Amino acid sequence: MSESDGLRKRAGFGSGLIVAIAAVVIVGLLTSWAVASAVGPSIFRDHLAQSGESDPHVISHADMAFKTAGTLSVVIAGAAALAASIFVGVLISRRLSRSLGAASEVAQRVSAGDYEERMENPLMGREFTALSEAVNSMAGELASVEASRRSALGDLGHEMRTPIAAIRGYLEAVDDGVR
């Protein structure tokens, strides 16, 4: 097993989900910043020129204020979006991990022979409903197969004892000299 495989196994689904959400937010922020940097200044300069302002010192100061305000806005919005996405990601990953953990526990118990174990519907959408129904159906089918197996073995044992008892009786009769 490579080091990256070991890290993936330790990190788990929830960590991967949070990293994926954070990556989407970061890409969104970088895109927003790039678009705002490319489009905003030229629009701002056009509006400033239309206002009739011609003092280079005022134009330079206004341009700097615009860039600072734009950068600060993107950073604050990005931090808020990142924090919110991580918070939501943690909530979602915990709920998903709990539901998948419950499914795993039920499947392990069923595989160990506890065919009466059932998984509760986690109420997380049709996919999880289908998963819980499939796990419960599997447990029910295995319980039915086990009951049939036990019944067949009991019947087989009974059917084998009848001829053996007859043979034993015949051998005892031969041994006693009756036959």
C-alpha cells in the first residue's frame, strides 16, 4: 500500500468532501477576483472620466481606492463563503458518515450471521432509502435461506435416522441369532 493510499483511508469521506467544497470555493474566489480585476478598473475609469474629473492625483487616488475596496470585498466575501462552505460540508459529511457507518455495521452483523439485524431509513433521499431497503432485503433473504437450510438439515437428519435405525435393528437381530 502506498503512502497516498494510507492517507486516503485515514482521511475518510468527510475530509474529502470538505476539501472538495473548499477547492470549489477557492476556484470561485480566484475567478471572481480575476474577472473583477480585468473588468472593474476599466469601467471605473470610464465612469470617472465621464464625471469630468481630470486631476491626475485625484484619478490615481480614486483608482487605488477602487482596487483596495475591490480586493477587500473579494477577500471578505471569500472568507465568509469558505467558512460557510466548510461548516455546511462538516454537517453534510457527518450525516453521510453516520448513515454509511450504520449501513456498514448492519452489513457486518448480517455477514456474521445476525440475520434479524435491520437498517433504519436514514431519511437522506432516495439513494439512501434504496440502500437501506437493499440491506434489509438482503438480511431477510439470508434469514430465509438459513431457515430453509436448517429445516433441510433437520429433515435430512430424520430421513437418515430412519433407515439407520432399521439397519441397526436388523444387525441386532442377526447378532442375537433371531435372524
